[in-house]
Amino acid sequence: NQFHAIFTQRVPIRHLHDRKGETRYDALEQAVPLQEPLKIHEAMRYSLLAGGKRVRPILCLASCELVGRMEACAMAMASAVEMVHTMSLIHDDLPCMDNDDLRRGKPTNHMVYGDDTAVLAGDALLSLAFEHLATRTVGVGPNRVVQAISELASAVGSLGLVAGQIVDLSSEGKQDVDLNKLEYIHVHKTAKLLEAAVVGGAVLGGGNSGEVERVRKYAKSIGLLFQVVDDILDVTKSTEELGKTAGKDLLSDKATYPKLMGLGRAKEFAGELLAKAVDELAFFDAGRAAPLYHLAHYIACRQN
Ligand code: GRG
């Protein structure tokens, strides 16, 4: 319930364990201060602070605490992951990619600032993510910081997000997208960054290699689960709201889990992925694992 409240109220990440109501500031807001040149920093902040669910940073902090360290050790990583996520959304919405006018109910970055600034805002967020992680991580030895940087870099590059996006773009309008290809796209576009968030949190939290590999498996399952649930929501929302924007998902050619395996089987598959993720947590202390346990259930049951 605590986590559900955090997501639905869009609580800034620094507030996660702020039980006394003290030190109320948002790490992300502070990471990108409004400064000259104003236009680029405004554009970066517009999307970064636009009310995303912040699933990735919260996973990162929960994973750090799972293996025994304070969330502060992973705060820079948590912010960096959200910067990378935001840049991928800004670029994904561009006319040369998905060409979307709205994101989270607001005009997309390029609709407000223009294509040129939106490209630069994405580039600047990507670069700042790595600078922030490298220079603002506190209380962690350099080997672990380098390992976290490397996790994030491989999640983003030509074998990560970019791989998922290029295969997705190349599949547009084609009828040859089978379950294997769909899984490839989702693993790369969605699961890789969730994996980097969770693994990075555990690495910076001082986890040993066994612990890190367990949370990696947890992350791979919830990463795919995230997308299977997204596809299911597209169908169920489309059915509820046929004729509104969501209806286009039902009518489009885009391959989704419900389309390729049927809605019932897609829901079963989501249940299997949830069970697999939760299994990996059994190895850890139940109290420490509770946040990741509830986050997995939140991802399985979310409505947006
Ligand atoms: C990394 C250099 C570089 C380029 C990016 C554009 C691109 C290449 C990749 C696209 C990646 C993409 C848009 C994946 C979709 C991921 C996804 C599930 C988004 C929705 O995530 P939520 O629901 O969003 O967490 P909120 O709005 O809550 O933040």
C-alpha cells in the first residue's frame, strides 16, 4: 500500500523514506537546476519532472536497501536511470520515431520546444546521467561505481535500448513479428533499463555476486512483465474506451502479447513472470525484500 501511494501520488524519489517529513526535496529536481542556457535546461526539466511513475529509481533504491545499504548510496544511480528513461521517451516521441504529440497527458517535448531542442535535451540528459552517476555517488568505492556505470551504459547502447528501438522501427507495418521478435523488442526497449536500475542499486548497495545475479533475474522477469502488462492494458483500456485515443492500439497492426497469444494466455504469462520474479526474492531476508516484492505486484496490477 505504501508503494501504491508513492506511485499514485507521484512522490518525488527523495521522499521515499522520508518518514518524518524532513529534508523534503527532490533529488531529480536538484540534479538539473534551471540555469543558462535557459532553453535547454527548461526542456530537460520539462520532461524529467513531468509526472512519470518513477518505477526505475524506486526499484534502484529498493534494491540498494535489499542488500543492506542506505538508499543514499544509490540516489545518484536512481536519478541517472530516470534521466536515461526520460531521454528515451523524448527521442521516442519525435516525428522521426513514433511521432507522438502527447506524453503523460501533456504536449511532448518537441511540441513545446521544437524538434531541434528536443533532440538536444535528450542528448544532454543522457550525458548528464553518466556525469551524475560518476561524480555524485556517495559512500561507495570506485570499483562499484564503475560497475554501475558499465551496467547503465550497456543497457542504453546498441545492444540495449537502441537495439530494441531499431528492431521495433524496422518491424513497423510488417506482419512477421512473432513472439520471439516481440520478446526481443521488449527485453531491449524496456527490461534492460529496469535491469540496470535494479542491478546498479544492488552493486552500489554492496551486494555480493550471488545477490547481484539474483536481483538481475528478478529484474529480467519484472522487465518483461512490465511490457506484457502494458500490452494487456492497451487492450483492456481500448475495449473500455473504444473510439478514444487508446482505441487505436486495438485497431493498429502493432504486435502485442494479447494479439499473438490471446488475452487469457497473456494474463497467465504475466502471472508466471510475477511468480518467477518473486521466487528470486525468497533467498533474501523477507523484511528487506518486501519493497521489491510489492513493486513486482504493483507492476503486475498497475492500471496506468
Ligand atoms: C538511448 C541513445 C538512446 C536512444 C533511445 C528512442 C529509443 C532509443 C528507445 C525507445 C525506448 C522506449 C521509449 C521504450 C519504452 C519504455 C516504456 C515501457 C516506457 C513507459 O514507461 P513508464 O510507464 O513511463 O515507466 P512513465 O511515464 O511512468 O515514466
